[in-house]
Amino acid sequence: MLFAKIISVKAQGQAECPKTGVAFNFQPESEDYQSMIPRKKWPKPNQIISVRYRYLDGICKNSGPCRIKHSSLMKN
């Protein structure tokens, strides 16, 4: 997993985004969310990257309401 700190947020509509200054862990996904990015292509320490953060709210089997989060690396 990658450890990242949010330095800028561009929320659209009523989206609930992580706040500036918050740190979070994630596994980077491809832009189409179909696969995980290979570890050798992950950003280097202290590198500034763009991440598209999305989520799907729904009902998960056997656990009720849930949120599935997606974080994909964006091409700079």
C-alpha cells in the first residue's frame, strides 16, 4: 500500500473527498479501475502525483450499507 498526504482537493458536485492535510493509505489502480498498478510503476517517495478518488455507495452482501473506494493514478 502507498501512504499519501493530500495537498490539494478539487471536489465536484456533492462528492465527499478527503480533506487537505489528511494522510491515507491506498493501492493504486489503473485509470479504468480494471487492474492494480504494478509495484515497480508506483510513485517514488516524496513524488507529487494526481490521484482520482472515487467511491460507490451501496448495499454489500451480509454487511448492509457500504462504500467501495477507488484511487487511481492520473497521467501527468
